[in-house]
Amino acid sequence: TSEFGCDSLEMGYVQVIEGPDAFAGENRMACIGDPVELNDAWAIRQSTVMWSSFGGYGSFDDASSENPVYTPGPEDYDAGFVTLSMIVIGNAYEYACEPVVATVTITFNDLMAEITASQDEVCEGESVQLDGNPSGNFVSHSWTAEDPGHLVYLSDPNIEEPVFNADGIAPAGDYIFTHMVT
């Protein structure tokens, strides 16, 4: 009660808004020269999404998209990686909720392979050593064949230098193999 004998009430309204959340995607490897699609990134309860490549030198096709494509710059390749940041601002009035920052690191792989054989042609029943000649940072080898049935003629499709026709049973014909390194 006031000194004049009056009561006064004031009602207020408070709305609690859940803040934003975000995931920039799994850290991953990318080949040099390939754009990086950020398809596994997501944001919820957001009004604004902004991507940045702090310290990176590439560009985004749409830095305000939840799932942009990042095109690395030469300096990114030279560094061997880039860390991309997704900054998400919530639905409340400007900066009422703390922005969320999610990051993803893209590591660039400079893999190269050139398949060589000790001979281009061999007689039926003879073997030939294949060599993928990889260079760069790789951890595994995998050979595939244009005709998957031809893999049985490799001594081991998961090594750098398998022997083709080691047991001499491959019939005459053409054989096309691809060497993949990761």
C-alpha cells in the first residue's frame, strides 16, 4: 500500500527461448583439388548461420547456408588442413542467447599413384609384378578390376605391389586394374 492508500500491481511476461545448437560435421580427409561439401552439418533454433575459414584461404559458395561447399585455396593445401567454423545465432532478439560455434577440420591428402608393370605384355601362364607407385600420405592400398572376377589373378589386392597371374592360371586377354590409396 502506498502512502495514499493505493495498491499497485504490475504484471510481467518472460519468455524463455532455448538457445541454438550446431554441428559442423565430422572431421575428414579431402583430396587436393576437390571442393568440400559440408552436407553433414546442421543447426537448430537458429536465426542466422555464418561460416568462416579462420586462417583459411578458400571460399564458400554460400557462407550463410547450413550446408555450403568450401573451395580450398592454395594456402590451405600448403598447410595440409583447414578448420572451418559454423557460427550460429539463436532465434531470440539479437545476441540474447550466446552464439554457438562448431568447427570441422579438413585434412588434405596429396595422394598420387601411377600404375606400372615390369612388362606391358606377357605370354599366357607368365606372371607380372604391378606397382602402384603412390606418393603422399596414405595408409592403405586397394586394387580393383574393371571385371571384378579378374581380382582372383592378383596375389593380394590390398598391397602396393601385387603379382598378376602368380599361379599362371589367367587366360589370355586384357586386364584393367585400378590402384586406390587412402
